[in-house]
Amino acid sequence: MHPNALLELCAELVDSLLLFDKPADALVSDFFRANKSLGQRERHTIAETAYAVLRQRPMLQHLAQSGRGPMARRLAILAWAGNEAFLRGALKEEEQQWLKQVGSIDRAKLPEKLRHNLPDWLVEPLKARLGEEQFWQLADAVNTAAPLDLRVNLLKAKREDVQAALKDKGFNSTPTPYSPWGLRLEGKPALQKLDVFTSGQVEVQDEGSQLLSLLTEAKRGEMVVDFCAGAGGKTLALGAAMRNTGRLYAFDVSGHRLDKLKPRLARSGLSNVYPVQISNERDDRIKRLAGKIDRVLVDAPCSGLGTLRRNPDLKWRQSPDSVKELHDKQVAILNSAARLLKPGGRLVYATCSLLDAENEAVAQVFAEAHPDFTLQPAQEVLAHAQVDAEQAKALSDNGYLRLWPHRHHSDGFFAAVWERKK
């Protein structure tokens, strides 16, 4: 493809993403379906350029003001994630001169808001929580692309065998530092056609998400519910932990999301999973299971701000009002899910948010309303679930699981664990 044609495609995608009317990953998928002739390298350049614009939008828009031509093209030039020589082949002489001038600017001397590239409403609570130094470490971390984490399906393979199989195909991986099931690869290698993927030996799953399943500690023969199952990443991990025994319900209000679980379920070899579309958290099918379930995982709908490395558009699509609405919904879902537990049963509440309002605040509201549930220290639960004791301590904060991208090199996660009194 001619360099200018590739740059124009980058600009076209950037233009559509900056409308913020749909999730970025959905828009990127739609874009590639409409441009099926693109090769893997071209797709990588286009996607990574577009995501770089989303990560650094305030700074890049500020720098782009000095250029000429369509704004989306200027942004794509500044965020270019492909071969630099290829980019030069797409630029006019005046664009090359402009890019050189912009490159001479010391970005470390720009105003704060152009360096952290976060909305003002998000900066205040994060600084209050972390302090100045760690806030900047977090800002750097969430403005960097995430590596690719895999969860090894222990029903079908051992971690070291999968690691060796990946290496044979030219993919170097390292064991995840906390999850005993995980492998980490740098970048975004295409694995979908590899035997370890098609045979169900691995699933793509961030290490933090794997730890939520570990906290649940689902056992053989139990009755378990994944209350907000979505596409089923944690459902599959729970099913494998149950060694394909017992009964595992995957609840979700979205039939479309549950449909995405079906091919993953087929690859996994699990037969103990029962996907169920529910109308809401008060659905009659939930009432019929009240008091019968051993373990419930509630990975609640949330702002997703812990996943900014993967979904940078969320910081521009969320707002304080949306977080307040989510808090109320999270409390309602958690209250409903708690009814499912039998005495002695375990309840895990989790989000992939960085904000106290969706995490500790929800846990506190629930605890005050449910004296029949006892908080279980996350550090002790993790240590019991095969995580090294010192590492478990590093993952815990005030009795909860708290993962931060800059500290733990995972997505940002929160989890609280309770046991229903006998």
C-alpha cells in the first residue's frame, strides 16, 4: 500500500474514534471488516496509531494546532506507530518540516494536563488516593500499551508445556508474577491460529482477571455463579478450577455477550457451564437459587478505568455522573447476588475500576447492610489459593485486593471477599 493511502486510513479511523459515540474496540473491528484487504502489519500500524491518539489526545491536539491540513491527519502523523521511513514517504515537504519542529519541543515542560492526558475530574481522586509521585507513575503506566496475558487451561495443559510450545512458534513468554495460571507476551502477537489456542489450552485473560477467579476458589462439585459473566473469561477459569464438575451458572443481561462465550466454551472442554440470560438482578431465575449457591463472583459493570492501557477511550467517555449511576447499580447487583449464598458460602465483589467510589465505597455500603457477611482478608485468601505469601501481601490493601497498573503491571482491579455466616 502507498504510504499516503495508509496514513489517510489512519486519519479516517482517528476521525471516527474522536466522536466517542461507540467503544473504540468496536469501531476498530468495524473499520477492519470494511477494509478486508489490509495486511497484518498495516492493521497493526493503523490500530496502534489510533489508540496512541486516544491515549495522548490533549497533548497531541495541542501540538497539532501549529500544523496545517485536516486535524485527524495531523494527529495521525504525530501519533504514528509504524515505520518512520514509511511515514516520511507519505508526508509533503511542509509536513516533514512541521513534524521536525514539533519533535524539538520538550514535552516534559508542557502543562500538567498535557502530560498526564487524563480528564480533570479523574485527576483529583487519583492524586488524593495515591499522592503526587505515584499519580505520575500511574499516568505513565495507563498511557502505555498493555502486554498480552494468557491463562493456561489446566484441564488441557501445564503452563511450562504451553510456554515451550509458544517458544517453538517464535513467541517468547514469561510466567505472570502473581497468577499460577498465566503467561505474558509482549506486544499483540496473533495467536488465533496456533494449536495452543484453537485446542483450548490457552485463553486471553489479563492477570488481574485471573486473580479474581483465584479469590473465588471454586471447588469440585460445588454450585457456583458468575453473576455478570459477559463473554465468559472468568467463567472459563472458574470451570477449570472446578475440574469440570459441579454446576457453574454464567448469568448476564446481554445475550450478545453470552453468545461470545459459546465458541470459547467449546474450545475449553468444559461441560459444567450453564449460560443464562437474565432480565435484571432481580430475575425470578435468581430467586429460585436463593440460599443454594456455594460461591458467587460479581464482576460488576463499572467504568472500566482500570483498563485504560487497553481501552484509552474510556477516560473520555466516562464522567462523574456515569460513575455515580454505576455506584448505585453496583450496590443493587451486589445486594441481589448475596441472596444466592448458602451459609458458609463465599461472595466476591470485583471491578476493573481505579476509583474508590466503585470499590471501597460499594463494599462499605454492602457491609453495613449485611452484618451476616464477614469480610475475608484478601491477603489470606490469595495465599490459600496458591499465590506466594509475600506477593499476596503486595496485592492487598486494607483487607481488599487492589491492583494498580504502575505497581503490579496488570489492569487495575479491586475485589472484596465475604463469607456468609453459618
